Amino acid sequence: MTRRSPAPLLLLALAALAAGPPLAASARADEAREEASSTIAVVCAPGDRFGLRVVAELESLGFRAAILDPTADAPASRASLEAAARDAGAIAAIRAVPSGRGVEVWIADRVTGKTVLREMAGDASAPDRDAALALRVVELLRASLLEAALPAPPPGELPATPEIREKLRVPAPAALADAPPPSPALRVALAPGALLSPGGLGAAASVDLGVVWMPSEHVGAVAFAAIPLTSARLERANLDVDLSVQLTGGGARFTTRADRWAPSADLGLAVVSLQSSGMVVSSGFSNGEPSTTTVAPFTRLGLAFAVTPTFRLRADVLASVVVEGVSIQSAGREIATWGRPIMLSSAGIDLGWF
């Protein structure tokens, strides 16, 4: 058996001891540097009530805060405040000095490279004057740090840490651009339709023109005209009657500017213009008087589907009633009526202008 010399073992042990502390110290230094990188330094005397309120406000928002004791009789200045933040490894430093109206606040922001000076007046009637001023001081710091989130942030001494960016995150310009544009307030509708009044006369084709103005989200004004393309016709033995009807009206529209589907309801008055050929009898409308005009209330329900904000497909159903009605008689006997009620259905397009 041979005896091994202890020298190599001693050398290995000494190398481990020499390397271990620096590595551990380096790790602790990196951890401390990361901790300090998101710290806000508050320069105030220990026990200062206002400084402690600023610290409390910072911590309530998730920031780390460190209190630094100012140099005796050292006036607040940009250089001294930046030096205090730099010595503490903080991204910003705050110092509040009492003034005649309230406090004079100094903020040195190392992320944006700016120093903010603001005098804040206190409200003597406020129940907690210091708390209100401390909140305003913290909001002033947040406003300064927000500039780091701009597309072209101002050059600063330190980069904004991921933690600070997360706390002060604002919507990206692309996200704002992707927001859907508001629906146009002025719309014009064009829709073919069918006009029908149960009572013996057939349906008539028409084209429905409409204009809508929506100055608010839910209430607006509507005007429309249903122009006849064909006449309502009645054919009997030895009797042919044609009745051409035009509706023109206006009223109020109640709707919502939905993204896709937009239901609506209209209420108003319509002017009913009738033109006939054949035997037609009504109050003030008889054979020998082939045309007349009357007024009738109407209601209309509609539904629109937005293909784009400016282009919609829509369908409407209008209901009205002519109180006097139109009576078609033969040999003194009524064979058909019209106007009690009136139904106008249409489907077409709806265009927005602005």
C-alpha cells in the first residue's frame, strides 16, 4: 500500500473556497440590481408624514419604494435628485418641499431623462390633505413614465424594465386603428316593395325611397316615399278598376347602431295620394273625381344587416289605415274596399354617407 499526498486535495478545497464566495456574491448583486431597477426613491426625512403617504401610494400601485434621507440643508435640485436616484439604483426619485400654497414636487425620471417640477396647491377643506396631494404626486410620476411606452420614447439614462412597461401599458396604435368606425348618421335607403290592402284589390309594385338622420345613438328622424310602379287592379265582369297609390311620410325612428344587426321602429304620419279609373266611391272620392289625398298614421318595423359600416341590407314592413277608406261599388253594391288597413313590405339596400 502507498500513501497519497494530501496536497492536491488541499489545493482543490482552497480553489472551491476561493471561487464560491465571488460567485454567490455575484448572484446576490444581480438579484439586488434587478430589485433596485424598478424602485422609486422617495427623498424625505425618516418619519416624514407626507413622504410616508407617497410611499404608501406607490406601494398600493405595485411599485417598490425606498426612503432616502436628504442631506442636511441641501436644496432640492435636478442634479441632487438625479444623484440620489443613481446612488439608490432607482429608476426615479421624488422629493416634495413645502411651499406657500402646498408642496413643490421634484421628480427625476431616469427612464425618460426628464426632471419635472410642479407646485401643487393643497385643499385646506379636504379631510386628508396629505393623501390627496400624495396621490397627485404619484399620478405625475406615472404621466412621466408613460412616455416610455411611446413609439419613439425619449432617450433616458435607463431602459424601462418589463415590470414598468407592464404597469404602464397603453393600447398600441394598431389596436386603436382596428377599432370599428362609428356608423354613419345619415343614411339613404332604396328598396323595391309591394303595397297591399286586403279587401278585393290586388297588390301593387312600388319602390321605397327613404332618408334617415340619426344624430343620437337611439333616436332619429325618417322620411320616405313609396312610388307606385303598378296599380292595384280589380277585374270583374263588365268592370275594371285600377287604383294607383303613392305614400309619402315622415316621423321618428327608434333604433340602435349595432355592429351587425340593427332593428328599428318608425312612428309618424303618411300622406296617401290615390288615383283611380273605374267605379270608386269614398267620402270626397267618387266616379268623376279620379284623385284625392288624405293623411293616415303609420308604423314601420325594420331590420338591417351591416355588410360594412356604410352598406347595409334591410327589410321593412309598414302598416297604416285610411279611416274613411275607399269603396268600390257596382250597381249600388260594394264589391271591394281599400285602405283598411294598408301594408307595405320592402327589401333593399341602405347606404350611409357620414
